[in-house]
Amino acid sequence: MTDKVKIELTPMEHAVGLNLPTYATEQSAGMDLTAALEEAIEIDAGERMLIPTGLAIALPQGYEAQ
């Protein structure tokens, strides 16, 4: 059994109504995030871009988010 970690999560104004992060399957290593965008964007192969999630999170000491 895995220990549960409490993470404080606050949706920001531009993310109201978006889905909260969820695991797609029981075996998922990470949660899926929804982009908080007004219109669709396209990211080319190998391109990097910051995508807003519209979420503010507070992680416990010793943890990180990617």
C-alpha cells in the first residue's frame, strides 16, 4: 500500500471549470493536467513551451512536481 501525500491545490481564476488533475489508470505514474488556454496551440517535435495549468499547488517539503 502506498502512503498518501496531501497536496494543497487551488484553481486560479482562469482555470475555473477545468478538470482537476487525475490518474488515467491505476498504474499511472503521474496525473494528467488540463491546459488553461483560451485557444488551441501546436507544439512542434522537439519544441519546448510553458503551458499554464491554472493551478497553484503547495507541495510538502521533500516532494517535487514536473
